[in-house]
Amino acid sequence: MELFNDPVARRIREAADRGTLSHALLFSGSGDLGAAAQYAAAAMECQSGQKPCGTCSACRKVFSGIHPDVITVRDEAHKNLSVDTIRQIRSDAYIRPNEGSRKVYIFPDCTILTEQDQNVLLKIVEEGPPYAAFLFCTETSAALLETIRSRCVEWKLRGSGEVAPSGRALELCRVLAGGSAFEAAAHLAKLESRRLTREQLQELLEQVWYVTVQAMKPAALRPAEESCAEAARAMRKALGQKRLAQLAQLLRRYAGECRFNVGVGHVLGALAASCEQIFPPVR
């Protein structure tokens, strides 16, 4: 889930929160298209108020690749996707979801979609059941016919410049891993004195949210994310699953509040007060 800090990720979250996330999305460019599609699928299946929360059962299944209603379309037996595979998808789309609110089909490489495949897909993308969603991934949108492209919302992802958690975010992760409401409040008060903008605070809280969600996963992150992995391991060891889930929900909530016309001090103060519910003060 690398694109947590990519502008596309923010647009996915904002559209999902407004209930305007399109059923047909096209992810193009040189960024991590698969991660973007998975992120959008989680937003579609999320059971929380702010989507994707990263902590509910649905989100965790999507990010682990085991959600029964999120299908990655592959055809290992052929170089291109066979038209029979596409016809099976078209039929399957009319079967209601097993446990989620949507039936999501991810096409991780649109270069293997033939013209015939796309013509078969067109009707289901255009007039399919309201719960069916189609997420297309391709470096260049020209891999898809105009008839398909015109029915998608296209989001371009940047290349390898994914932003890792900043030193400030990792520092806050270490403080939170201490499990002390007093230390958390003191650190948040220090952040207020640094006169962050709402945008800077939103980015900071989203980065800490990302590390917190990673801490809930048993699998280690890639070596390239070692600083993030170290913080995630420390948080997992110190806080446990229940408190991590509570913390992730708080961070997601207050990061979202930064989009509105509220003061940074108000958000930090409310977050500090909420941390007391997770880290009861030592008496």
C-alpha cells in the first residue's frame, strides 16, 4: 500500500468519503498501479465511515489479497486474456457479492486485453449491476479502446517518487509506541508550537496512519521501506492489535478533519484527548 501519500490516494479517499467513487476507474502512468487499484478496492469494500480505514475486516482482507469479492483477472493459460475468461467475468458480475457491498474486478495489465475482450466487456462496464466495479491498470491509457476509456475516471500515478514516512512521522510513531497518554499529549503540543499548516498536519497524520496499519500486518515490509518497517514492528510489539486498530481509526479521523476549516491546534488537542482512551494515564 505504498501510495498512501500519493495525490491519487487522497482523491480516492475523498471520493469514497463523499460516496462519489466511480464504478469504473483507469489507473495509468508509471506509479504502482496495482497498489492504487487495491487501495480503491479497499475504499469500495470498507465498512467504516472514512474509507478506506485500513483496519476493518474488509480492508484487511483486500490488502491481504483474500477478499472474496475483489477479483484480480488473470488467465495463466494464455498470453492474452481469452474471450472466454471475459465472458465468465461478465456472467459472474451478475452474481451478488459474497460478503462485501461491491463486486470488484481488477485488471492488472490492460495490454493483454484484446479488442474483442474489450468489446465483450463494454456492455457490463456500461450497464452492469450497480454493485459491480471495474479497475483497469495500464501505463498508457491508449491500451484501452476509447469506448472503454470514455466510461472510466482516469487517474495518473507518478513514478518511483513515492514518499516514505518523514522523520517527523516516524518520531510520532515512536512516541505512540510508548503507550503513554502523557507523552503523546506533550509531543502533540510540541507539534502545535511548530505552526504546521492543515495540509502539513494532514500529511503527517496520514503517514503515521500508514505505519500503524502496516503494524497490524504480520508480514514485513520491503527492505526499501526499512525505516517504516522498524517503526511498524515497534508499534506492533508495544501496542497489540486492539490498540493499533483504535489508533488507526483516530489517525484516519483526524487526518480527515484537516480537510475542513478547523484549526491545527483544535485537531491536535482533540487527538491528544482521544489518545487517553487508548493509553490510560498511569496513576
